[in-house]
Amino acid sequence: MNLAECYGEMGADYQGTMQRLCSEKLIERIVLKFLEDPSFGQLQEGLEMHNHQQAFQAAHTLKGISQNLGFTKLGEASAELTDSLRKALDSTAYVQFEQVKTEYTTAIRTIEKYRAGK
Amino acid sequence: MELKEIIRCLQNMRETSVIAPIPFRGEGDCQQLIEEINTLIMEEERKAKMVHQLISSGMWTMHFNHQGEITKVVWSQEFRFMLGYENRMDFPDRLDSWTELLHPEDRESTLEAYWHAVKCGGKYDVIYRLKTRYQGYRWFHAIGETLRWEKGNPRLFTGVFIDITREKEQKENIQARLEMQEQLNEMSHELEMNNEILNALCEDYNSIYIVNLDTGKYDIYRMTDTLPKTVSEISFTNQIYDVAISQYIERWVSENDAGFVRYMTERKRLKRLVRETGRVSFRYCIKERADRQRHFEFCFCDISKTLDETVVVMGARNIDALMDEKEDSRRETLEQVQETLAGSQTGLWSLRWEEGKAPVMHGDRTLHKLMGIPEEELSFNCFRDWVSGIDEKYRGEVMEVLKRSIANGFQEIVYPCSYGKKEQMYFRLGVSSKKNFPGSGYRLSGYWQDVTDTVKDKQDREELLKEALQEAQQANKVKTEFLSHMSHDIRTPINGILGLLTIAENEEEDISRQKECRRKIRQSAEHLLSLVNDVLDLSRLESGKQTRVEETFDIHEVLDHCMSILLPQAQLQQIKIQDRREEIGYARLRGCPLQLRQILINIIGNAIKYNKECGSVQILTKETQGCENTVWLEFEIKDTGIGMKEEFQKHIFEAFTQETQGARTSYAGTGLGMAITKKLVDQMGGTIRLSSQIGEGSCFFVRLPFEINRQENKESVEEGQSFDVAGMHVLLAEDNELNREIAQYVLEEGKVEVTCAANGAEALEIFEKSEPGEMDCIIMDVMMPVMDGLQAAKEIRKLSREDAKTIPMIALSANAFEEDRKKTREAGMNQHVSKPLDANQLFAILTQYKKQK
């Protein structure tokens, strides 16, 4: 599997990202590093601990990274959650979190698969 | 008698073929039986004899013993008679009687067959010839059979000979006849073929006759249907050659040819001729006919078999087609010749020259055309017309040439002439005289050719050569002058330097003097150097070795550059420079900015140099539209200088011309500046002129064409992005590791130096610690922990260091609403860039801030 296919499999935008960042090497490096990024963990923890600030910041960060890397689906889900959390930490957020989780899991699995195939 | 005895007797009779009465001692019945048998036998024998006689056959019988040896041979009487023998005396009953008679050719095969039949068995069926006594060889067919003993040896060999001579002969006759028939068929076929060929060959011929030239009689071999009746009538009614021919000539042959034909067909003459040559043919014309047939040919061929009589085949045929062909081809050839001559402007003429008489000249069509005489006026004698056109000075010579050709053969001359309204032409005349001309006087013939072009070409070329020679001589002169000027101008500063060195040597202790000398020496050396450079420039320009490098440039930049070079000098002399630029539609152009600068600096430099104290130089630059993609830049450089005399103005662009008075520097330049300028302007396809008044000033006008650089926009956009940011130092504040890494990587790819901060507070700290001007730009994420970007920006702006207020700050934000932008502006940040990060956008923004630096 190559990077473009990996992106395709998780519904991410490879072309757009290449246009913005111009370097496949950079994209790959960051994508692999994404596996270690703590933002999702922090988000999950924040929600579990009812830490509004942490959850919001983590969601915001996750959104930023997703958008930067062109992870469209994850980005959109994170954006929605961030907006919700901007206002309040309530049930909507938790529901939206589930979507984020799904997308995040897909992304991680795909990236791991990509890493294994290298 | 017993039955056994009877049988024995019978057997004996059979064997010997002798009929003998059987001694009878038996009873009456038996005797009667025997008598009857006897009668029967005799009857049979008579029958057999009859048969033999009827079919001309005979018999033989050979007896063999047990050992296979012949014991008895019996030839039948009939056989004997057949062979012409009478009895046993002349034809004994022996085998060799027969074998001796065998035809040598048949002997071997027959005997072989005989032995084969006798020894081995099998049918005996042979045909052979036997020599008869009186009739020569005759053919016999022998058929026989062999009876054998128990053990297989032959016991009895008997058979029949049949004389088959007649049948054989008959067969041979039939065979011969068949062969002959075949031969006849072949011959007939051949004859038919020959006949067909002959017919095909003589299709042409209307009529063919066999004429006996001795007897004068003829036979008609062939006459086509198309022959007019009167001709065929003649042929039929008269079988006498002389008469028929005479009638034919009278009726049919044209008057012109009648005599000729009569002569040619005269029998005695014809006989002699045909004997000699084998074939005589001649052509003639017939009288006018409705069907327009005209040309005919008679042909006589000798077919005599013996010397005694002359027989010919005579044929007559129509040859109109042949004649037409000939006529056509002749006409064609003639036309071709005419065409060729006309095409090469050559006319043919012939001249008849008799003592005491005016020469008579005939010329062909081309000739008259060359003389300008229209076809309708083709004159009989064009001699006078011709001579009148010859240039007076050459007439005598031309006549001489004609005369010379009579004695010396072919002559040629080129002379000028003019005919009619035409301007001067040149003709080449070639003439030769006809030797052995019957009659008095001379016959000359020749050609004229219009060689005006050739001659004119030659003249032109000679002119050009002369001009080129003159130019070369002139150039040489100029070069010599230049060299002498130059030598003087080079010697002067060198002498100056030597002089100063002497002074310096003599006044070693005087430090200020030394300094003074050194300064002046430097001045001189610099002047010398610039002189040499100028000379090189000029020589390169003149030799055309200057390679022009076209590039895009900005006219404003060029002018600015010139200004920056010249302003200091102007300031020194307290001269004001006014730099006006009007109507510059297209600033970005394509051309040679280097040379443009050189021209401007030269002219403006002079304007400053030769100016009054506190004078001014006004420069006006205008752009006007040229055709298509070009514009003209017009420079007007006016000075309040000393002006130039009119005389000097004429030579200003020549090398080494200077009006040395009034120049404000001790050395008045190299004197080559204007020459170089002029050459450059010329090379660039422009114009330069001046006007000047002594005491008031001079004004130079320069006009140069340039191509509009339309690529401008695209180029600058493409160029800007990646490389203009190289060398910039950026402070990057971003809390998220991943985002920071992305930004850092992208910036470093553009050769930007990146210092990272994890939040606003760190960024503030780093900036405070940095040198003023060290950082070119700060890029900050807005959302950061500890201190966000906006706060950090505010704090930075508050700092007292000089770049705190000016350093460009770019906000990276996920939010791009107007409100957010407002916030970043209020925080003192210069630009708001929304995420996600776009490398090109970032570089574009950075480039802006680099330029402003």
C-alpha cells in the first residue's frame, strides 16, 4: 500500500495535502508520527473526567492536526466536536465523540497497516 | 484284321500323309467301315488342300524322338509351291531348307521363337520373310504347336504358314498414304500461315501484280476493294504491262511527277535496275482526288528464278500518312529550333554582299523582334535598319568584322546599339561566310544575341569593386588616423606619469608632495585604463564582435541606477538633475539594459561635465507605442552647458573629437564616449541627434526601440515563492508538536532558518533575547497554552527595542472570520493566515516581508 492508497482507505485527501505541503516525505513522516500523538487520548480522558477545558483543547488540537494532514473525515468529526465543546460539555459532545472515535480508530488502523506494509 | 492294326495303319497315314489302302483281312462290315473311313480321310484331305490353296497356306510337320532330336521334317506341297518350288528335289524335307530362306533380318528372332516353342512349349506365332524362288522375299505368318512326349520332350511340331505378303503390302500402302496425308496437311497449314503473313504484310498495298519484265505480261495477285474502279478496270482489261502503266500514269499521276514515273517504270530500265539492286521503289503524287489521297509509292521486287527471265512483284500503296509524319516531324524540329533561339534572344540572319550593290540582309522573326520591328513589318532587307541602330562609334568596327569573316572564318563582336525607343542594348554578333557560294559576291550568315544583361552585370560588378576598393582605402585611412590619435592620447598620460615619478623621485622627503604625486599618478593611470577600455569597447563594437545579451529589465530601475551613479558627480559640481519620466506605459521591457545604461551615462555624464557652475541637466524619458509588440523610448537630455560649435557638431560622433575648452575635469575624458554611444545606438536600431547653442547648452535626443515583456506577471509570481525567502530567520511559535514539525519542515525546505517556541511566553522570551534585526518574521499559532499568540504579539509590540514595532508577525489560526482577523490586527499582527498550513501561501506572505526589508 502506498501513501495515496492509505489516505484513500481512510477517506482522507491526499491530493489536497500534497498541494499544500508539497512534500511526500514530510506527509509520511507526520502521518506516522500521528500514531503517537496524544491529542485523542487527552480528549478521551478529558471527556471521561468531565474536564471541559482539556477536552476542548484536545478536540481543537486534534482538529488542527487532522486538517493539517488532510484527514477529512476525522477533521470534520473533530471540528463538530470542537464547536460543541466550545459551547458546553454535554451529551451532544459525547455522541459526537463516538464519531470522532470511529474515524480516529479507522485512521490509526489504516496507518498501522501502511506502516506494516513498508 | 484286328482293330489295333487298323489304328496303326491310320496313324501311319496321318504321320506320313500318304494315303494307302489298308490291307484288309477282316469281315465285310469292317471292310466297309474302313472304306468309308478311307473316303472320309480323302475327303478331308481334299478339303484341307482347298483351304490351303484358298488362303495360300502350307503346312509343316516335324517329328522328334524321345531325346528331342528331329527325326523327320515334312513340308507340305502347297508350301513348296508357295515358295516357287516343285518337289522334294528342289526343296527337300529338311529344316535347313526353310532356315536358309529366312530373311537375314528375321532369322534370329524367328529361330529363337522356333526353339522356344519347340523346347519350352508355348505358342508358335511368328511373322517373317522367306526368299521365294521367283518373287523375292515374301511375308509369311507361321502358327504352330508342339505335341510332347510324356516326359515333356517334343514329339511333334506342326503348323501352318500363311502367305501374308499382300496384306502386308496393303497395310504398308495404307501407312504410307496416311503419312503422306499428314505431310500434306502440314504443308497446307504452313502455306496457309505464309499466306496470312503475306496478306498482313501487303495490306498496305492496294494492288499487287506479278510482272514478267521480259514478256511484258503480268498477272494480278491482289487488288483491294478500295481501288477506284478506273484503276481496277485498267488492270483487268490490260494484261500488258506497258499499256496498263501508261494508262495509269495518264489517268492518275500528277503532272509534276508524270515524267518521273514514266521514266522509273520503263520496262527495260526497270529490268536492269531490279536485277542489280533486287528492289526498286519510288514515290509520286497523284492528281487531286475527292478523298484527298495524294502520295503514293511503287515498289518492284525481283522474284526471278532463273537468269533468263525477270519476274518482279509490283506493288502500289498510299503513303499519305508517312508523308504527313515526316512533314510533322520536320515542322516540329523547325519550331523547336525557333523556340530555342527566341528564348535565348538570338536571331539568325544571312547577308548577301556584292560589289557595287547594297548588301541584302534577311533576318528571322527573333531578329526583327530584337530590333523592335513588329511582325507585320518584317522587311525583306533589314540591313539598313540594323546598321542604323548600331552605336555610331562602333559601326566601322562591326563592318570590319564582317569583312574579316570572309577571309578568316568565324568572327564575333559585342557592340552597343539601340533600336526604337529602347535604351542602350548590347548585341553579340557572330558571323561566318559561306565558302563556295555560287554566284558573285559573298554570302554571310550568323546570329545576333541580346547580351545587354550580361554586359550590364559586368559593368555593375566593376562599379561595386571600385566602390569596395575605395571604401577599403578610406577605412584604412581612418584606421591610420585613429591609431595616431590614440597613440597621442595614450602617450600623454604616460608621459604625465613619468613626469610625476621624476618629481617624486626628486622630492623624496616632501611627504605632501609625494601624496600629491601619487594622487595625480593614480588619476593618470585611471584615465589611461578607461581610455584603453573605451578603445577596446569601440573596436569590439566596430568589428561587430559585441554579443548582445537580451534580457528583461525595468526602465525605472535602469534610470534609477544611472541616477545613483551620476548624482554624486553632479552634486560635486553643484549641478541639479531633473529626472522626468512621462507616459511610461510598459515599464518591463526586453532589450540590453547594460548598453542602455552606457548610452545614458555617457550622454548625461557629458551634460554634467560640460555644464556651468550650478547649472542643470534635464532628463525627460517618454515612451511611445511602436508597431505590434515594440515601444520606443525617447530620451531628451538638455543641459545648460557650454554648447558646441556647429562645425564641431558635425564631427561629434567621430572618435577623439573633443572641444577641450571648458571641460571641468583636468582630463577631458577619452574622447571616445560619443563615438561609442553612436555605435551603441546604431546597434540597438535607434537614432541619436543633437542641437546645441554656444553659451546656452546642448540637447541630445535619443530614440531606442524595445520589445514589451509580456511574460512579466507570470514570471514574477513563479519566481517569488520558493526562493525569495531563502536566508530569512523566522521565529515559529506552535504548541502542537505535529503542527510545529510541519511548519518547520516546510520553512526549512525554503531555506528559512527556524527558531521554535512551544507557546507565546517562550516566543516572547526568545525574541527579547535575540539581537535586533536577527529575526525577520514571527509566525505564531493563536491558540497556545500559557500565553496565546495574540497576547504574545501585544507583549512583543510593547517592547522598546527598535524592531519590536516593525517586525512582521503572522498569525496562524484555524478561525478565519472577520472577527478573528480583527483581533489579530488589533494585537499588532500584520497578517492572518488560516489553517491548515499551505506552503505556497506561507512563502508568498514571507516574500512580501523580505522585500520590504
